[in-house]
Amino acid sequence: MSDATVLDEADSGVAILTLNRPDKLNAFNESMHARLIELIDNAEADREINAVILTGAGRAFSAGQDLGDRVMGDGGPPDLGDTLDRLYNPLVRRIRSSDLIFIAVVNGIAAGAAANLALACDLVLAGRSASFIQAFAKIGLMPDSGGTWLLPRLVGETRAKALALLAPRVDAAQACEWGLVWAVHDDEALLTEAKKTAQSVARGAARANANIKRSIQAAADNTLDEQLDLERDCQRDLGRTEDYAEGVAAFLEKRPAQFKGR
Ligand code: LHQ
């Protein structure tokens, strides 16, 4: 029987991966991790796919780690470092290092590690009733899955510390105002709008998109000089692509460009 912990479909260059344990608010267990990595592998191997939507079934995006799962310890104290090493950290690294553009479509609550997985994506879209909670402190933990790195960069140290220490539920409007989210849509329209956004990304020049992603991420650790050099190198490569030639030709001929990812 196939693993239904994550559903997948593909539409116009976009893979749509839906976390699917709605009775547990799509909390992550080991099978869900394994299936998600497998589906990301498939999306990367598929030359038609340029963008990945990550969303949740039912009323949540995901409640983070399944607190009833055995990795949380079945007797003695668990090795949560091992859980991060084996499951969450590879997933965050995968999202950040992939040439595909990841779009988190946060359809309800995103709690704990799941909030940070959403924030690690390249674009974050939210439904009006969605919310984010760094739930860790409530169970005696600290943010993981990149949270302590992402949050201060996204919202500044003051808000990052308050989000981690007080674990408030941040609604979509607030998350958007603080720059955690790119756009908020009515709940009923969220997936349709997200598909439009994802398809627009997928129609773009894939190599330019991958370079944009990589360069903006690199900026967090680079000096201006290093970043100027990186931009020069990337732009030199992009200037030699068929997509650049097509983009300029399409502009001059006043028609939409047809990019091929070459
Ligand atoms: C759940 C969960 C859940 C299992 C709701 N697990 N069943 C940790 C350790 C190891 C290494 C890696 O890193 C991590 C990272 C983490 O992610 S730690 C943070 C884990 N997540 C949380 O602490 C959030 C726990 N959940 C909640 O606080 C609430 O459920 C939220 C605020 C998400 C939603 O509240 P409600 O809308 O009131 O829903 P609910 O609490 O009634 O939940 C509905 C069902 O889902 C319920 O099951 P039941 O059988 O009673 O209907 C919950 O038990 C289940 N569920 N979260 N993480």
C-alpha cells in the first residue's frame, strides 16, 4: 500500500505536496518525513517541475513534531538531537539548497518545527485564518529546524526572542505585517491563488530563479564585496543562457517569453 502521509499531484510545472495526517493536525512522524523527502526527490528529478507547493490537509498546515511518536521517547529520555540530525535538519537543508522554488501554503496553524519549515521556504502564503506558533517553550524546548537562525533575520532579535520565549499564536495578518508571510488570501481562495503564484514562478527562467534563491540566501552571511562578486558570477552565467536570449527577444518582439530552463 502506498504511503498517504503526504499526497502529491503535479500541475503546470508545480508539484503540490500535501501533508496528510489531518486527525493529528498533520503532525510529523517518521513516515511523513521519509515520504516528503521521497516526493522532493521525485520533483527534483522531474524536468517539468520548477516549483513545489507545501501545504496541509484539513484545518492545519502542521502541528510540528508528533508528540506521541516514539522519537519523543518511550521510557527513557529521548535523543532529540538525533531526531533533528536524521529528520528535520536534512529537510531544512534540502529546501534551502534545492534549485526548485518552495512555496509554503499555510492553510491553518503551523506550530513548532512546522512553522520553521514553512519559514524556510522561498515564498510563504497564508490563509486569513492561518497562524504561526513557536510552540517549543510550552513543552520545555527551544525553536529548532532553523528557527533560531531564520527568526532574527526575518523579524529582528526583539521579536524573535519574544516569539520563542512567550510562544504567542501569531495570526496571518500580523505575520504578514512582520514579514514572515508574503501574502494573505481568503481561506477559500488560498490554494487557487497559491497555484497561480506557483505557476507564475514555474513559468519563469528556472536557472535565474535558482540563482536568485541562492544569492539572496547567501547574502545573510556575505559582505557587500562578496555579494557583488557573487552577483557578477551568477549574472555572467545567466547571460549565456538560452533563456536570457529568449527573454530579450520576447521583450523586443512584444510577446511573452517561453523559457526552457536552459
Ligand atoms: C497532535 C499534535 C502534535 C500529536 C495536535 N502531536 N498530536 C520536537 C522534538 C524533537 C525533535 C524535533 O523537533 C521538535 C519540534 C517540534 O515541533 S516541538 C513542537 C511540537 N508541537 C507542539 O507542541 C504543538 C502541539 N499542539 C498544540 O499546541 C495544539 O494542538 C495546536 C495549538 C497546534 C492546535 O490546537 P487546537 O486547534 O486546539 O487543536 P487540538 O489541540 O485539539 O488538536 C487536535 C488533535 O490533534 C488532537 O488530537 P485528538 O485525538 O485529541 O483530537 C491533538 O492531540 C492532535 N495534535 N498537535 N504535535
